[in-house]
Amino acid sequence: MKVWLTSILTLLVWMTGFLVPAQAADELVVYSARNEQLVRPLFDAYTRASGTSIRFITDKAGPLMQRLKAEGANTPADLLITVDAGNLWRAAEEGVLQPVKSAVLSKNIPAHLRDPGNQWFGLSVRARTIVYSTVRVKPSELSTYEDLASAKWKKRLCLRTSKKVYNQSLVATMIARLGEEKTDEVIRGWVANLATDVFSNDTSLMQAIEAGQCDVGIVNTYYYGRLKKKQPNLDVALFWPNQETSGVHVNVSGAGVTRYAKHRDSAVKFLEWLSTPPAQKILAESNMEYPANPQVKPDPLVASWGSFKQDTLNVSNAGKLQSSAVMLMDRTGYR
Amino acid sequence: MSSSASHRNTRPELGISGSLDVGVWPWRLASLAIAAIVAAPILIVFAAWLGPATETWPHLVNTVLPGLLRNTLVLILGVGSGVFLLGVGLAWLTTMCEFPGRRFFEWALMLPLAIPAYVLAFVVVGLFDYSGPVQGTMRDWFGSSSWFPSVRSEGGVILVMTLAFYPYVYMLARTAFMGQGRNVLDTGRVLGLSPWASFLRISLPMARPAIAAGIALALMETLADFGAVSIFNYDTFTTAIYKAWFGFFDLAAAAQLASLLLLFVAVALVVEKQMRGRARYEVTGKLVNEPRFHLIGWRAAGASLTAGIVMLVAFIIPVAKLAMWAWESALSDLDMRYFRFFFNTLFLGTLAAGLTAFAAVLLAYTYRLRPEHLTRAAIRFATLGYALPGSVLAVGIMLSFVWLDQQISNTALAVFDVKLTQVLTGSLLALLLAYVVRFMAVAYGPVDSAFERIKPSLLQAARSLGASNWQILWRVSIPMLRAGMFSAALLVFVEVMKEMPATLLLRPFGWDTLATRIFEMTAEGEWERAALPALTLVLAGLIPVVMLVRRSNSRWA
């Protein structure tokens, strides 16, 4: 009996955090909503360059923010990495981040891609743009996101679900530019033009265009890049809309230092490094996104799609107006 | 006094000890402690009502909620009848009848359990949607595929969820049918019932607790599901919960909605229990399982064909598709780390399965020792969590652990003057406890329905022969519960392997599993690359299924 009890107790202690070694000075802890295969190359490169080791867990942004909030001052996390400006904005609102004043970051990251209060910084840019069938659509027929609501696209438009944050951000920035009333009209027009029920992801949307179910749609460019790599003779192409007006809608993946970071200085240093060319190159290559730092060139395939004017409205608007956007889409019947 | 006690002792509703309280309190204390740990996260979810009301509510009620409620109801009715027909029908065929391939289908029909519903959904939509190969071929042949029924529809989602969740019912009904043996049926036959009538009037009613437990699990899983329904773009009540959280950043409203879902489940479970009334389900006599009904001619062909089609759609096609994708990505993605993922998954699954099954037996046994409303209510409440959307429950669990951590560190500071930060959160123990919390319902169902089939008089006899509570559990109950306990442990094992939200949020640094790998790949829509971990998961899931089948065969056959 005694042997049993001792071994069970030993097992229990082993399983708790009592024996976890105290954090070394040159170690960082990261909570990341950007997935493992996209952040690990960055962490490895930084460890090689600086000697700082990085421990991390990945999860969706919502649960990670709740964990940061609940852990409060006890949190082991120094840095929060997440995709989508809406989530970054929310993290700042929830008070789990702290402002960072850094000349390096201000220089490397354009103003519209970072928090006006300096609590978070965009690190890679994701453009959400129009795709069309090269068989059935001439690029000259296309112009703006808003134009996809016009009657000539009746039964020809495919959209992804409004539950995806990318579409919520797109509509949120539209509200910021055009106001609720005009946006409402545009979204109703989109819904009226749908060729089929909305899709659960961008890739199947493009496959539907390829198969002839519809002619135009809206996707993030890196999904296009991935599909194009797999099917080089894909009859679907990218179009950069709103070039005469506001520019292509962009969103970011980004990071911020947590409010109760145990290694604040080293976290800031890491964040600064992430904005420099070596890190930006890895970020851009790993997922065919655009580097946030304008001095760094995108991946050759991505560069081959041409350059475009991007929307310079601060991406934090995507967060601020997200609820309004979701409500608007619910009202207009955009599922 | 003693005479009245022995008189009451023959009444099973008083439990093993009758009115004599023979050392029951330590059991009750342990049970209540377990129930408290399991119930805490659910209480946290309900506590959201204490906060202020937000504008999310009126918006949802005015726009999407009515439609979502309708959808959810349709889904429950559809999946409920689907898993009942498929689960019970197949269980009956493989236990009581003989047809070509029976010995294979007997265990193979459990395999779909290892395939997560969202994986099945993704494969089915990929194959049968407009741009998929099936409709593509139709267009090549006939020029048009507009007559083809839309797969992203009510029928499609019901079909996929039925195929994904019928194994719960199949497994539990099968265990129940096997426990009945043939002699009860023979009694029916002697009294002039046809085989069909003896199934409807004897076997089915006798297996009711098990079947009800299986359907309850399948429906709770249906209600909690977010992955599969979002692939079909089919909005359910859970969609509203996530919309409130991720769309409006309103976790409070999400928790309020979730608590309504729980209330609905609680009412449904109570109603079912009430409808069963005071019927009892003990098994008497010897367990004989031979000879089976020998099916011949078209009946035999029909049985083989039905089982074969279910097997094909629910398991073989998705696994083949996964294998194709996995082959494409294996060269770049397969590395030594997969051994670690595989080991972590098995390790967590095994420990959590053992722990949860043990806790479930403890709870069920305590109730048999002394059936009391408080114990019953605590258990019922504790098993509700399974119907909660995974991420919501995961946050509830996390919050309760963080709170516990604060109490521990306060105590440590006050008593020992030691400064601790996090002992529980982010530790292996926390993750295991989280699994116990999440899957208590899965383990409790089979264990409890197995207990229902033990005659209380057997346990009371052991008591009157002087056996202690511990001895009655260890030497009398557990040998008779073995099949039920094993089903419970297996179900928990498979569930833990597939579990994502709690694993993601609570795993210690570096404890990645196959399920978290699937998350990493699907988070950015790389479904094809997720095939490798998904396939490995299915292979790992085969281990317990095969074990279960071998065990149950050697025990009953």
C-alpha cells in the first residue's frame, strides 16, 4: 500500500508545475494564434541569431486572450502573436497588451498597419481581393468590390461565409469608408448575386469558379497562391480592385508584448527583430503573404501577380467596426 | 430496529446498505468532490447570467436566432432517428444474427468512431459538391449535373453526422444485446412471439438504458459540434454561440446562450428518465449467445450490403481519401516528431480513459450504495458539460483551474511563505483533469447502464454476507461491469485523441498531439496537409477498437 501511495504521489507531483524549472533569463514565452508551421521557422531563426530560446503554445485567438486575461499577473506569456487586426484590436481593448515605444518598429512598420496606441504591430499583410474565371470574365469588366453588387453579376458571384473574420474585416472597413447605409446596399447586392450558398473556405470557392459554378469571388491571395502552385493551369486569376479609389483591402497578422511580460526588454527586442528584413523574408515566404516592412520584397510567385495600391485606412478599424459589420451581414441575410 | 432494516433492505431503491449507513460517507464525499470538479466549469458558464445584458441578445433574437433554433431541432430529430436506426439495427444484426461477413462487421462497424466528424464532413463535401470529382464526372458524361442533389444541405449534414455518431449507439446497444443473451429471447419464442416481435417487445425495451445513453451521447455531440456544421455552412445554435464570442467579442452572451443549450439538454435527459419510469433492467440467468438467427437468401444479402455500405461511406472512403492526401504531403511533413505526437496522444488517451472510467464507476457505485437525490443531481449536472461547444467548456475549465491556482498560491504564501505562480494551469495534471471534466458523460453513460443491469439483490446478498463496500465494488460489481467499463474507457480514449479545444488551451509547452497537429494545418485551410495527422489518429484509434472487440468476444462468445 505504501509503495502504491508513494508512486501515485510522485506521479502527481511530476504532473504539476512544481518541478518546472524556473525560466532562464534569455527565454521567451509566446502564445500564438498563428499556427506552428508558420511561427516555428521564425523562432528557430531568432534562437540561432540571438541565443534566446522560445517556448510557445498555439490556439485560436479567442481562447488565448481569455487565458491571458484569467492568468493576469501570473501569466508566463511575454508575447501574443495572432492573425487578423480585429483580434489584435480586441487584445488591446481587453488590456492584455502593453504599449511599446520603439523607433525600429515605427520605422519598419507603416503607420496604418500598427495600433495607434502602439500596443500591437502588424508583421505580415494579407490582401483580400477579387478572383475571376479567365474563361468567362474579361478583367475590364471588373472594377471594385462595390461593383460586384451590380446586376451584371447576377447568379455569377461566389462568396465565403460571413462567419469568417476576413469577410467581417472587409465589411468593417467598407463601413468605415462608405457608411452603414451604402454598405448595407452593397451587401444586399452581393447576396442577391450569389450563384450558390456561401462557401466554408476560400479554396473551395476558387474550385467552384474553376468548375463553372460561378464567375467571380473574393479571396485572400495566399490561398490563390497555394492552389495555383498545385494546379498551374488553373483558369482563375487575381484582380486588384478599387485602384482608382480606396485600394485593395488588407489585413495583418501581428504581435504585441503582454501587459505582465516577465521578460519585457527581450520581448521588445524580439518584436523589433520580427520587423527587420531577415524575419520579414521568412514571414513572407512561409505563407505567401506580403511583408509588412515595405523594404522587403515578397516571394517571387507573389511578386509575379503585380503590385497594387492598398487601402491605407488603419487596420484597427476592422476591430472597432467588427460588431457593426457582423450585425449588418446578419440583417442583410449574408450567411 | 434491525428487523425493520432487513425488511427495507429488500427494496432496491434504498441501495446496497438499505437504511444502514455502513461507511458510506467517505464514498459520498469522494463522489461529491469529483462532481464538484466536473461541475465547476459548467457553473462558471451559468454564472455569465450575473453579468450585464448586452446588445448581442436583441440582435440575435431579431435576426438569426429563430432560423437557428429550427435548424437545430431538425438536426436533432434527423440525427437522433438516424443513429437510432443505424446503431440499433446494426448492433442487432451483428449480435443476434448470422450473415456473411458478420465476424468482420462486428468490430469494423466501430471504426468510424476514430474519424472526427469534421474530417468526414470535409471529405464528403469535397467529393460530392459541384466542383468535386463526382459531379465533375456527371458533367463530363451528361453535360449537366444540375439534377444532382446539393450535398451542402439539410440532408447532407444529417447524413454525415449520423454516420459519424452512430457508433456510440452501436457500441452500447451491442454490449446490451450481448448481456441479454439468447435465453430471454427463447422465452419469448416459447411464448409464441416471432423473431421480429421478440426483438421489438423484449430485446429493445431491455436495452433501453444503453440505447438511450448512446443516443444522448450522439445528440450532445451533435449539439456541441461546430466543425462539421460549418463545413456544410449549416447554422445551428452553436453557430450563434461562436458568433457572439468571435463575431461580437461577447463571451458573456456566448456563455449565456451555451447555458440555455445545457438547460435544454438537462430537460431532455430528465424527460427520458421519467418516461422510463420505475422500470428496471436487471439481467437474470446464464448468458448464452449461441445459436444466432441464421439469415439466408435476400435477408442475408441485405444485411451484408447494409453493413458494407455504412462501412464504405463512414470509414473506407474517408480513410482512402486521407491516405491519398497524406501520401502527397508525407514527404515534406513526416518527421521524427510524429513519434512524439503519437506517443503523447496514446499516453494522454490511456491515462485519461483510466481516470475517467474510474471516476465514473465511483460515482455510479456511490449512488448504488445509497441512492440519494443530492448525489443524483450532482452527477446529472456534472455530465451535462458534454453538450457544450468545446471551446466554451475549455475556457470554463481553464478559468476554474486558474482560480484553484490562485487559492493554492495564496495558501502557500500564507502558510509556507513560498511564492508559487502556476502549479496547475499549464501542467499535465490540469490537462488530464480537463479530460475527466469534458468526458465524464461519455464514461458515465456506459457504466451507469451496466450497473442498471446488475440485480441489486446480488449486491445486497454480498452485504449480508459481510462484504465491505470496497469488497462489493472490487469483487462483485467490477467483474460484472467489465464490459461497460471497457466501453467507457474506449469511448473516452477515442474522444481524448480527437479532442482539440481543451488540449490546445491547457497542454503544457511542447505537449503537441495528433489533434493539435490537425488544428495547426486546418487553421489556415491546409486540409490536405492535415490528412497526415488525421490518418495517424485513425490508425491509433484502431488499437483500442481492436482490443475492445477481442475482449468482448472472449468474454461473451
